Amino acid sequence: MSLFNVCSWWSAQCSDPGEEYDVASLLCARFGLEAQEKDYIIVGSQTGQLSIYYPHRRGYDATDLLLESQMAAPILGLYAGKFSGTVRNENANQLGVLLPNAIVIYNVLSIGGLAEHGAQLRLQMQAEHKFQRVAFSLCQGHFGQVKGREFFCIVHLDGTLTFYEQDGISYECRFPGYRALPAPVAYCERTDSFFRFSATWDLQCYSYQDLSHSLVTKSSYQPTWTQCVGEGVVDMRVVQVKENCSYIMILGERNFISLDDNGKFNFMLKLDYAPKCFHSFVVGYYWEPGARLITAIISDSSKLHLYEEANLIWAAQWPNQSPAPVAIQRSNVQNLAGAIVTLGAKGQLEVGYLGADPFQFQVQPLNLEELSFAEAHKQLQQLEDEIKEAVDVRDMDALNQQAADQVRLSFTIQPDASDDLDTLLLDVPADVAVKELPSAKGLLRCKIKAELAELQLVFQTPNGVRCTQETLSFVDVPAGTTHELKLDFYIAELLHIHSSKVEVVASFVSPRGIPRVIQQSANLPLSMFYRACQPQKAAGIKLTYSIISRHVTPKLSTFFGDFLDEHSDAHALGLQLLCPGLEKQSEVITVVAAKNSNRIRIQSDYVETFAMVLERIVEKTLQLDSAAGLIKMEKKKPKKGVLNRCVERLMAAPFLPIQPILHRIDVHHDTQQSIRKQTDQLEDLWQQFKTLQRQLQEQSEGDPKEALTMQIESNYDQLILEGDKLVEIRRDERRQRCDLNCAVALAKWIIHALNLEERVVNVVSSVLSVPIEDWTELSWEESMAPGIDMLHHFGPLTRSKSTSTHGLLDTNTNSKDSFDYSRFRRHFATLFDRIVRLASSPAAINPPENPEAQDDQGSAAPAQQVDEIGNMQRMLGEKGLPLAPPKRRTNMSSSLEAVEDDEEYDEEDLREDVGYRKEYGVTDAKNHTASNNKKRSEWVNEDFELPSTEELFSDLGIWW
């Protein structure tokens, strides 16, 4: 806030309150109507309203308005001068009104008032000149350095100049160059030259003699001098400061520039604000040695800056001007010399002067009341409680419970899909609407228990699925408010969907500014994405899950109530995807429940079909067990050696479809490379297009342009063609990203139910996050590479237990910055391969429950280990499971009936195929004989029947 303000002396509101005024709508001039005459204020709007004011005293009076007239066309500019030779009074001026297609010259006549009524003005038309082109602005002066007469020229929108003399002679001329844009033109009387701002941001000087003879001689001419300004011009004025020199004052978009009439820079002042308008004037007479050049500039924040040449001498604030004025003039009105006249965009006309408001601050009387320490302590305690409530996050459970009590959400989705959705009212593409895909209905109940300043509800749906109301916002929500929203979820794109989960996130801010976030989720029905079909007996990818929990019935009707009746005894179910992208083939997944065991097999030829089916099986099992009161899956920090608690309910066979997942990653990576290559090609074409355009602008008028025009058109067509290719590649990339989402989600759901340590599952699941994201400068593979690389050094991919962290960090620092996709792919495949090995080993099935106690007991460890193995076998429901079952070949292409009786995977076969053997414990040369090696397994050491978790992790590449 500025201490100095522009004090208001007189103000008025023009008759047109709309934004119809600009820099050329204000004029302060004298017409020679009386002896002691002061300046008249003339205002013209772009609606054709003309008003003339003559302030008499401080404050607006009705007699100050002397004329109000309506023109037939918008007023582009107002000018005063001796435009006609019939004017005999040397102090009298005429009023010129510039219209789009004509310039009208008026004589201003005064009509005396009667009694208390003031005088009035009347306009008498002197001449009217009509144009064949639309006018832009007007430039006036003593062209040709004539005395006693004043000529003017019209600048048209096409850059043409039309000169008018008092004798009615008119002629036209054009500036040289191929392109002449409409720009301000100023006249310098001392050098008899015109200054024009070109399309290349150059200030050019042309002599009046060259312009006047160009039409007669048909000869080409060049500017007298040219100076590069380098930015757009807001306004330009010529002021004669000395007897032998005139200054060209230019207000740019970012700078205030001054040149002399020979093209030499006087100064260039960089402005730290956005200028709106300016006015330059000379204090005193230019032939006097003490003449001062003053410039007033108004910024977009309604601040007035006064400069003496390039030095800031005063700054003041307009207190009642918002937005900033668009025109400014200096005027001598009645009883106020040197007044500042401004005009706002909406017609706020104000006359002011510079001054300073008195200092209004008064010292408040001292409060001599006795301070109450008890009351102060109570207020301090309240403030501390509020601060603690806002920033203390140590007890997150209590904070979450408090947030859930303030805003209670109930989000449900009907288990059955419907077909009554009206796609015409929604933004559904034609290729999706023609399939008539089913939709789902949801209901959200939101009950507000506490007063809220802001509340926002956001629905997060998978890619390809939309909601009728994705975002809702509320402000100033009172306590006790209840909102009930009915929602429709529908398929909007033919993409592979990796999850059926929909989340609603409620973000709210209390009146004290404390933010909180709560969320709830619900699952869409599978009948929205699948339909029942005939099961398939053979498939390329086969997965097996074992239902361990006694509270879950291993029947298909338990998990797929959308397609089977509750009492159905079907052992096989075929599901076909309803939206398989642009593929025409049928994507079918088959689910088979074993008749004589608690196993379920899921098989298909397509990776994209597994994600939602596995999600349903795993989450339904965990939900039924939690409802039955089994061990709760609490989110606690996993301890060393603790088994994945999910296997107490559900266990997956140790198998990951590595090659199909890697194929989706390869396709996605190739598409990302194609996008970058296409983007670089578009950038090259765009640079070539700009270069050709620049060459076309720089050509002179006489040079041939046909060849350059053909090159521009050809380049433009190629630019459009390559842009369409990029759009198509991005569409393919979106489909492939959804396919990769399904592949990564498949791996996560399998690893979630593998027989591994819980912290191993948590670490790998945190790295394999879905949905995947691609950025402009970073693809998913590049963002995943650091996580996979950390697993390679510190997780399941580490090769040595004794690897130095400092050495690894130094090695990574010195490595090259470029992304190595082959290295990323190799590490990704190794991660999956070693996870399968780890889940297939006997040590993974029987980890020690208390490693600390095992170290203390010493010799009691073997017996305790055997008891843990027996307990695990009894929990799995398998009697007498041998540690080394007989060798047999794995049947990877078994039929549906094979799952009922035969195991698909064998630990011994996996160890034999991998060829990963190591001897653990202390090796004694005396006791270590060949006969012992034949009797004992190579996975068994000398001290323990099975390797410990630490030894196994070290061997398989895991170091914690």
C-alpha cells in the first residue's frame, strides 16, 4: 500500500457504463471560445457516444456537461487541430472525430445560458472524408513543415496511409515490405518524418517527402533509419524537448524506451509492472534551458509512476480506480493547473492531483486491567490443544476414527448389473454404445456430524469405467447435513480393466483449517465385465489356489454369485470378457473347483482375463474369514521370519507367467519409444515450418513467393499427417498400458498368496504398484527401474549377503545416466524367477516362528524345527507330507480333471530344473563323506534338518 494517493478533485460517470473505452477515447483541448478559456475534456465511446465536459469547481455539477451527442458509428479517436483553411482565429481549434469509415471535422460553437443555466456547446460539421478502407488511427501535424496549417493522415487496418490536406487533396501510399500490420504512427515536425512500428518489432523512420512522392514516381524507398525495439508497443508519442532535438517516447510491454529523432537510444528502462497507458509532456518551454521531460505511467494495479526521463520521482495509488485507467492526460482545468485526467474502461472519468493524505494513526489508550494468569493459562492451553489436534499425527488410528465420526460415509454398489442405462445422455462413444454393455448402480450416503468449511467427494474408477458424478464439492457445510447420491457406473472405453474396485475419497477442512481425508471402497459386479460361457479344457496359463480356511466353502458359487446360484454344485465356470479392446477373438477364462480337495484352478490363454477373477477370489476369502472372526489382517510392521498371514486362509501355487508379462512390458516399451521418436519428428517439422514462415515474412514485395508458399503448404500437410499418427500411437499406448495393468495386477495377486515371509510380500507388492503411469519425460519402465535396482542390491535380487551399501551407492553414482531397458528386463525376470524358487522351497513353507529364541536354545533348534514343520503340515491339512517327494515330470498342459487328483508343481522338480544347490552349516572333512551325501538331501546341512531363513535368503539373493 502506498503512502501517497492521487487525490480526487472532480469525477463523473460517462453515459455508456460498458467496457467501451480505450486509450484514444480521451482528449483534453481548447477551442478558443472565450478569452480566459481552460481545457475541455472530450470523451468518445466505441458505441458512438460523444461527451464534452468543462469542470468549473471541485466536485461534479450538472452544468459541467456541455454536450452529449450520439454518432452513427463507433468513435475510434478524438483529435483537435486546425484541419480547415477557413479558420481565421489562430487560437481556435476544430474537433476531428475518427469513425471506422470516415473522418468528420466539426466546429465547436458555444451557446450562452440563461439565468442559472450554464452555457452549452453545439457541433457544426465542417467537412467529412469517407474511406474505402477501414480506419485504425489518425496522425496529425504540420506535414512538409508548413506554417499556419495542419494536415492529417489516416492509418488503415491494411497498413495503408491516406493523407488529407486542407485544400481537399488526398493521396495514398504504402510502407515498403511484404506485410504491413496496423500499428501506431507518430509525426516529428522538426525532421518532417514519420515513425512507424513494423511487424518485426522494429521502429522505422520515413521522411514525408519519400511517402508523398512514392505514389507519383512509383519508386521504391527505404526507411531513413531502423532500430530494433524487440517487443510490442502499447503506445508511442513524440515530444520536442530541445530546440535541436525531439524525443520519441515508447511504452512497451515490459520496458519504457526513449530515442531521439535520429534513432539513437537515450535510455531503456525495464519496468517491474505491466503498464496500461502513459503520457509524456514538457514542464516549461522546450527552447528554455530548464525544460524538464516528465512521463506519467499507470500500471495494471492502478499505481501512478512519474519519471523525469529515466528516473522515478513519484509514485502514488489511485484509491478508487479498479480496474486501472486506460487513458491519461495532463490538463489545465478551471481552478486547478496541471491536473491529471484519467478515463477508465467503463467510463469512470476523474480529475485528480498529487498529494499525501494525513497520517490517521492514533495511539490506543493503554489497557491497565489486571492480567489474570489463570485465564491466560486457560487460553494458552486451548491454543495448544488446537495446534496439537491439527499437527500431531502420532496416533493415526485416533485421528482416522475422529475423521470417520465427523463425516460418515456409506458406499454400496448393487451386486447385479443392469441394462437400463441411457447412453444418449452420457458421453459414451459410439463404438461402446453399440455393444450395449451392462452398467452398475451405486448409492452413497454422507452424513455430516460436525461443521465443515469445505467438503469434496471424488470417485476413483479404473481406466475405462466412468461414473455419472466423478467430483462433488460443498462449501460451508453445517452440522447434521445428510447427502444421498445415486450413481451409475458404466463402461466408456473398450479397454482391459485390471480391477473392479471403486473408491470414494472424502476430503474436508474444518472451520479451524484442519484437513482430513477418509475413503471407502466397493466392488463392481463381475457380470458388468464378463458373461458366462462354455468352459475350456486347455489353456496356456494355469494357476492353482488352495483354500486353507475352514470358514470358506471351496465352491464356485461362493465366489461367483453373479453367474451361479447359491446352491449350485457346478465345478467348472467359463467367463468371457465383454470388452476385449479392439481384438476380435473371444477372451475366455475358466475356473475349476476340485471335487476331492479344496483347490481351485484358474486357466486362460490371455493374461488380461485373470486380474479381476483373482481379485474376487482373494478378497472374498479374506472377507469371509474376517467376518467369521479369524485372525485379523492388521497393518503392523512385519517382523523377521513371520509368515505371510494370507496363507493361513488362501495359498497360491508357486508359479508366475513370466513370459506373458514380459511380452506386455516389451510392447509397452516399444510404443513409448515410438511416441518419443514421433514427437521428435514433429518438433523438427514444427521448427522447419517456423523457419519457412520467417523467410516468407522477410522477403520483399517484389521477390517471387510461389516456391516458398508451396514448401509451407507441403510442410503443413506433413505436420498434420504426423500429428494424426502421434494421436493414433497414443491411443495404442493407452490400450497397452491397460493390458500391462492387468499383467502386473495378476503378478501382485499371485505374490499376495504365496508362501513367503510377509515382509518379502510387502516389499515386492509396494514396487509392483498399479495402475501404472506414464509421464512426458519418464515412462513406467524408467520409473520402475530404481525400485527393481534396489531389490537387486538390497532385496530378493541381491547376490551377496556381505554386499557393502556404500560401495553399491558409489557404483550407482558413477554409472551412466541413460536407461538400460535390457538390464531392467533382466532384473525383472530374475525377480519373478527367484520369488518362485523361494516360494517353492521347504524352508519357505516352514519358517522359524521366533528366530531370537532359536539362537538362544542352541541344540534344541532341530527338535523345535521338526515340530514347526509338523504344525504347518497339520494346518495345511496334508498328512505326512514328505520333505523330498518322488521325482516326476510336471504336466503343464493337464486337463480339467487333472486338478482334482494331481499336484501341478513339485518342489524337487523345481530344484532339479533350476539347478540351485548349496551346502549349509559348518562342513567337517572327517564326517563329510560320500555316503552321507547320498543319503541326505543336498538342501540339508550338517546341523539342521532344513536351512534357516537367513541361509536360504542369502542363497536365493535376499539380504535384509
